[in-house]
Amino acid sequence: MMQAARFAGDRKIEIRQIPLPVPTAGEVLLRVRACSLCGSDLRVFRNGWPVTPGHEILGVVDKPGDRLHGQRCLVYIPVWCGRCDQCQAQRPHLCENATDLMGWQRDGGYAEALAVPRQCLLPVPDDIPDHLATLLLDTIGTAAHGMRLSARLAPSGRVLILGAGPIGLGAMLVALQMGYGPVEVFDPNPMRRGVAAELGGVALESLEGRPAYPLILECSGNETARQNALERVAAMGAVIQLGEAAGWQVNETKAIRRKDFFYVRSFYFPISEYAANIELLRAHRAQYERLVDERAPLAGLNALFEEFANGRRIKPQLSLAA
Ligand SMILES: [Zn+2]
Ligand SMILES: [Zn+2]
């Protein structure tokens, strides 16, 4: 048996005893050590979810006799096929057959263990501690992938980041590491603005009067922010959408209609970028460390989610003792 969180809806998380998962052929049992909370989990926190959520997972492979037994691994969330055109082109995050995402359609990491398909295991080097390793997924992985796409369209100069949550702050750190600057960050939450300024960004309380930007990263999923991004991008500039939202409506104002610009959506990251992302983490470890601002065991998960939902934490995580 093991403990697993059940998201019942209405911001209620119950910890239950359920049978240990039995991996099928092609899967291994992963004993969870850490699982980071994500803005996209807040929907699940409010509405409930049929499987165990949690998709920024670090664990230890438990399969005696296996080459990876005892190895710490991250979980790459798309269950990719390896055969489709996107997989063949080294873009498994865009796999045409990946109907399941770990922690969304299959049980995820808010539990003591889960079954993980082998192709979703990313081994973690020994010098990266558990609590920082999970940042290599959504925070650094998604942000750095977005920045690499951006670099094709706007290779240098000023950047505006809308939303100083984990993706926005991750993108800010990556942008600074890639030599962009100044990197301006707008967020209505003063705590988040404070962290952005502390880590080298220029925190903005308002966008009024700011000149147009060659590159804007929309990291909030907020409708007003998206409208702002499209209006405030410079002609021939680029908007990269990293944030997620269920509904979205744009008013096509003159500021949007009368210019050429690029609009890019970026989702997750290809496994081929994983090694470079580890180097980004190693190079600015202290700054990334700042993002992980609280850790709690399963019994504290509900309270941790409350703090996160109320905007008082950047990137808290479930932390299970070794
Ligand atoms: Zn996430
Ligand atoms: Zn595929």
C-alpha cells in the first residue's frame, strides 16, 4: 500500500491509502521524492480530478536488477511513441500519438509512487539535489524552449515578461543567461515583483508609457496580459505564449491590426534540450534556488496548495523523505 493524494474539488485534497501501482511491461515503479506545484494544477485543485495529479516529478526507480534501479529520474510528461513524424524529428513533446500526459491522464506525482513508461525517464546527475531537479521540467525546460524559439525571431535586446510566476521568472532567468536585457517583468503581485527585481529583472508596476518591445513572453495565461502582449509588441517583433488558459478573447485594436509581428506558442520541451537545461541550472543555481520557497510532506499538501493559490508562494513542492 501507499499514500496518494486525491483532489476532490473545492480546494480539498484527501490523502488516502491505495495499492502500490503495478508497472506493466515497458514501465517501472518510481518512488517519489519531490513533485513541484504548477499553476496548471490550480484548476485541478478547484475542480477535482479523476487521477492522482502532479506532473513535475522526481523519484527513484525501484526495479531490482534493472539498469536504472536506484537511479534518480525526472518524469517527462508526454507518453511519446517514438514512431510518428514529430518523434522522428526529435520533438517527442509534440508526439502525434501522445494522448496521455503523466499527472493528467495517468496517475502523477502527488503520491508515494507511480508507474512510469521507460521513455519518460530522464536521469538526473548526482550534483543536482532533489528540490532543484524538478525545476528542469516546466520552469527551466518550458521557459528555455520558449526562449530558444524566440531567439530565431528576436535574437537580442529588450524583453517584456508578463507574469512573474514560476514560468515567467524561469523565462526571466533564462533570458538574462542568454544575454537579453534589460528584462522587464510586469506582475500585479508585489511579492512576485520583488522576487523578479531580486533576481536581476526590472520589475514594472504598470506598462503605461513603455516603448514597444521586440520580444514579449506571455507567461500568465491572463486575458488582459495577452491583449497587452499583442498590442505592445514592436513591429516585426515576437510574442511567445507560454501561459495557459481555458478561454481567451482578443479585441483586434488598431495597435494589433496595423503591424507585422510573429506569434509563437511553445509547449514543454524536446528531450534533446535536457542536457543544455542542466547547464543553465548549474550556472545560476543560487537564483533558481530562490524559486523553491516552501516544501511540505503529503500531509501538508492541502495547506501548501492554499498558499500557492493565494499567490504567496512561487514554486513550492511536495517533498518526500528518502
Ligand atoms: Zn507544470
Ligand atoms: Zn510520436
